[in-house]
Amino acid sequence: MTLLQAPENVPLKITEIKSGIEIKKQLSNLDLYITEYIIKLKGARFGPILIQKLKEGNEKFAIGQGIADKIIVESCNEKSI
Amino acid sequence: MKNQYNNLQIHNISNRSDTFGKTIAIIGLPQSGKSTIFRLLTDMKSHGYDATFEVTEAETKIKNKKIKIVDLPGIQSLSSSQFSEKIAINYLLNNKIDLIINIIDSTNLVRGLKLTVELLDLGIPVIICLNFQDEAQKRGIIINKTILSKELGCLTISLTARSGNGIQELVNLIENSLELCPPYAKPFQYSQDIEQHIRELEQVITETNINVYYNPRFYAIKAIENPTNIPKFSHPQINKIINELEDKITQQLNQEPFEFISQIRHSYATELANNVIHISKNRIPFQDRMDALISHPIIGYIVFFAVLLLFFVCIFFVGNFLASLIDPILASIGRSFAPLEKSSPFLWASINGAYQGILGALGIVLPYFLPLVLLTSLLEETGYMSRVVLLIDGLMHKIGLHGKSILPFMLGMGCSVPALYATRMLENPRDRIMTAILIPFIPCSARLTVIFALAAALTGPFWAVIILLYIMLLIGIISKILSRIMPSSSGLIMEIVPLKFPSFKNSFIKTWLKIKDFLGDALIFLILGGIVLGWVQYFNISSIFDIMFSPIVSGLLDLPEKLGSTLVFGFLRKELVLVMTYQALGVSTLSNLPMTLSQVIVFIIFVCLYFPCLSTFIVLWKEFKWKIAISSAIFSLFIATISSFIFKILLNLIYI
């Protein structure tokens, strides 16, 4: 499923980023890569979605819906993190 | 303002020297506090804006050693393709740096260290400054500097730049680093595979004698990560090695080389941060609880509109109050040279012109400018702006932009010039151009002053609100039309920085710097403009400008023809329009203007929308070339005329 479709407040693992190089560069600058664990905090119908990385502090990121639709994630249980 | 850090043995060099000593670069992630440290190290030689999107240099003297300190725009990586970050990267690649002061937000250690690891590849000494110690303490974060220094081979210091705590220690470290040979940081070691390719590339770079400032290793890594950033390395042998590595990484890991290398650095930074951080208390800080509230999908909007309303109400009332304090003093000065009008008319016209300029700057502009810049500085300090991006992104998409454009727009309420520079933070050229075309329509402090001053004297706050709402609606419509013409946007990716308590001391310093800039720059413009208009009236040549603008001013908009000449001066600075209106219509206070309510409103609309001011026009030209600058100027004149005409018709219908 895509990050856009993913449920809120569930641990997620990024498995693929189906975008061009520029978007991948921007994501990697924010340390969002394949195999990274995240949680979707807010997924509004209107506006960007808000995510937080699971392993580190309290960093939050806003991702536009178009880009979130290109990030493929899978649900995972907390033990696997 | 007397510098409170004079005892730090740092002095300015007043005369520029051709031969610099050493060069120190201040580098860090955006919003890590670089400019605050730059201001402290350079005796406040800086503008007051927080968001820095250009390279700022200043000369300083530390213990009789001349040094150049460079404040670079915030960067997330030395391989970034973002416009403002490329400016920093290009500077680093094309100038020799002797020492790096790497600023890290202590509450965001992992991301800060990831950049540090990248900086180590340059092979030059690095001093790590762990900034925002006050915020770290509130969160119970304790960082072991000894382990950090040992692991990275760098000197490390913790400080709170916004309160000035720890700056003296930083100065001492810089002194020591310049006097003694500072430790050279050890470059970070990647995996064996990558290291082999790095070594091969290093060898080719050394053999081909390409002129480089730093370690060949750094250029080898950059060539793998983002070869476009260093075009001089397009060598067949280099390309062959890069392609081999790219194929290997893509096949084995389904990743681009830059992603893979970035991930290795990130893993190391995470591991290192875990080793050096100790959390002494595990409670949710007040700021995080506030954050949940102001980022809430419903309450967040209520807070946003409340903040916006409070912002404008404060400016309006504080501005009125300050103006009422200054007015009597300026009026008594005005009476002192009144007898000259009959005895020496030319001298009187010159003195009166200069006086009108001072009156405009101190009596009209300053009272509204002061609360505006102070409130903007306080908001910038808190990190609230990135929440606004989050809230407003959906709405911005409706008008064809994405949320990040709101930051240049908000800065534009202070001044269009830094707002235009702030468009450098937008990754997509289409978003940059669209935002730049719209910025001249955002009411800057000068235009807000025109609106507030005329509204306070003649129309009341209701019409000020209507005019501001109309301008916002207009910006939305223009943006929507432009988005239909231009290709679609790439979308938003943005870090939401943690909320921080604003530092009043830092905000007051920044406000002072902005006011100083304004008084140094605008006051001269206003005085000279006032004198020239005084002469224009004395020699009775204002009628030429009046006739030139009469088809629009009196023909289309039914305004007094004499206002035509004021618009010419408004191009120099928008505040001049007010001063010139005084003179052109021969009144001493705004409330005596011989204009009807409809005429005042139509005039405000026209002044707020027509032609960007000279400074904005120059920056538009510099940043976006002449086509955009001239198109923007003609477009704004067209929009101003149409808008004022529509208001004239509507107001005539209402008031007849």
C-alpha cells in the first residue's frame, strides 16, 4: 500500500520509493529511505500528511499527498523494529 | 546600539583589506542558529532576518588576527539540489575555507551529526557547536562532548547563542584553533566496496591534476553522490568508475548511490548520537503539548486565524499609539522653520521637503514598522511558521502552489526583498517563479503602513480589513490563473522543526537591526525624495508627472490629478506616497486630505498593487532576469488599474 492509503498510528516500513531522483534526494536529505520505520500521525483528506520516524527523537515531516502516493509502505509489528 | 559583547576581544575592521587572514565558514542545518552566532562573532554586522538564503561575509579581528567569517545558507547535505543549498555548496567548492564552525541544534542531534560526518570528508578542521542548550535542558537531553570530540576528532562546545551563553568559549576555541594547528578531523570510513571506488576516484583526480581546494577524497565522494554539483569532473575514467558503482548499488540494493551513502552516514550518526546522548527525564515538554494543539486539523486553523488577527490588531493599535506619541514632537519641529516660507521660499521648499521625509519615516512608517518586525521576529523564533505550512498546504494547493510558498509570503509582509530571496528555499523553478510574481502583491510593511495610516486617519479599520481581504483574494485568483499556464508542482516535503520558546532578547536585537537597516536605507531615500518633490513643486514641474498619469489617475479613477506625481516617488519607496500626498495636496495631516472616502479607498488599492518598489524590482531582475522583472511590473500596473476601477464603480454604487 502507499503511504497515502496507510492507516494512522500504525508502525510502517518504507519498502519502495516510486519517484524521480529529485524527490528521492529530498527524502534522503530528511533521512527517509527504504527500510526506514515510520508512523503516520495525521492523514488528512485536505493537505499534507504528517509522519514521524520511529527510531529517532521527535522529528516530524510533512509530505504532500502526491509524494505520499509514491511511497510504498508495509505495516509491521513493533517487535520487528 | 552599543554592542554588549565588546568584552569578547572581537573587533570590527572598518576598512576592507585586500588580503584576508583565515576564512571561517559557519555551516549547519536550516534554523540551527547560524545567523545568530554570525551576528555575535561579527559585532552585529548582519541584517536581522533569520532565514538566510544568501552568503553573508564579514571581516573581524580576533587577537589581532584578521579573519573573514562567512555565514552560509542552511544546508541538509553537501549533495543537495535545492537552490539555496546549492549557493552554500558552490561557495564551499570555489573558496578556500580554513576552519568550519558546524552549528548543530542539540535537540536534533542525529540530523546535525549526519551533516558533520559529510563535512569531515572536506579534510579541514571543524568546531562543533551544540546550540540551543536551553531547549536541550528542558527536554532533559545531556550530550557527552568528550566522547563526541573523540569519536569525530573535532573540538566540541555547547552554547545557547540566542542568549549569548557560551559565545566567549567559542571565541577562545577559534583563537586556539587559529594560533595552534587544530586537530584535523578524521574522514568517515564507508563500507569496503564504496571505499575501493573512492580510492580509485581519488587516484584519477590526483593524476589528472584537477585544481581542488580540499581533500581529493571529498571530491571523489561527491562525484559518486551528485556529479552535477562538480561539473569539472566530467572525465571518462571518473564516469566509468561512477557508472560501475551505480550499477552495482542499483542492482544489489534497488537504491541510488546517493541514497546508499546518505543512509550509511545516517546509520553512523544515529549510533553516535545514541552513544553520546543521555536523557535525564522522560516527560513531554510543554512545547510538544502546544504543538499537538496548534497542528490539530481543526483547532490549528482557529489558532492560526487568531494569531493572524492578533498580529494585525497589535500592529494597528500599537502603531496608532506610537504615532500619537511622536506626532506632537514632529509638529513642533515643523513650526520652527515656518517663517522661512515667505522670507526665503526656495530654502523653505528644501527644508520642508527634508522635513516631510523625516515626518514620513519617523511619524508614519516607524510606528507601524516597529511592532510588525518585532512580532515577525518573535514568530520566526518559535518555529510556528512550519506549522503554518502544514495547515495551509491544502489551501495553497487550491491556488496551484504548495505550503512552502507561504513562508516567502509571510516574510513579504515585512519586506518583499527578503521574501524574494526566500523563494530560494523552493525546490521547483515553477514554484519559485510563481511565488516571485505574487510577492509584489503581498502588502509589505511599507504598504501596510499606507493602508493603516490612511485607514486610521480616514476610513477606519473596517476598510483596512476589506482591502487586505481583497488583496488576499486577488493573490489567490492570480495564482490559480498562473498555475493553469505553468506546469504542475512537485509537492511538499518538509521537516517540522520542534517548537521553541522565543527569546525576547534575540527578537529585540533582530528588531533593532531591521530598524537600523530601515533608518540607514529608507530615511535617506525619504529625505532626498522629499527634497526633490519640494523642488518639483517650487519649480512647478510636478504637473508633467500629473499629466503623464492623468489618464489613469483622474480619467479612469476619478482621483485628484495632483496625486500623479506621488506615484512616481512611490516607485522609490511606497512610504513616500504618503509624504508626497501631504505635499501634493498641501495639507499638514492626513485627516485633512481633500478626498472622499471612495477616493481614499481607490487610492489605497492602487498604491498597494501598482508596480513593485525599486528595491523589489532590482532583486526581481537579479534573481529572475529582466523578462520576469518587467512582466511583473507591467502586470502589477494592469492589476492595480483594474482593481481600483472595480472598487470605484462598487463604491459609487454603495455611496450614491
